[in-house]
Amino acid sequence: MIKVKRLNGKEFVVNSDLILYVEETPDTVITLTNGQKVVVMDSIDDIINEVIKFKAKAFYHERRYEGNEV
């Protein structure tokens, strides 16, 4: 899950596994695999960085849980 902001400034979370693509038109639009579109304040680069951080954190915790700490 990644945290993003709507245009009105309210924060919410998006399941990063459901992101199909992200585009700037000029607002940033996240399209989910179910076809739903969400317009957010965050830039494409911010969204990419948040997804990378979330995936890295999830991978790290999974490795620790399995006893294979890196």
C-alpha cells in the first residue's frame, strides 16, 4: 500500500499491486487494474519511489520472517 493525496489534499492509500499505469495529463492519474481512475497531487516519480520503498520494505520483512535476514 502506498499513501497518496487527492487534489483536495486528503490522503488515502492505494494497493500498489493494483496499479496498471500512471500518467500526467497534466494532473497525475493512477489507473487501476479494475479500470478505476484516481487523480492525485503526487508526481509520477513520487508514486514510483513510494512503490519501490513499499516493495523493498515488504521484501525485507519477508526475509526476516523466514530467518534469512540479509
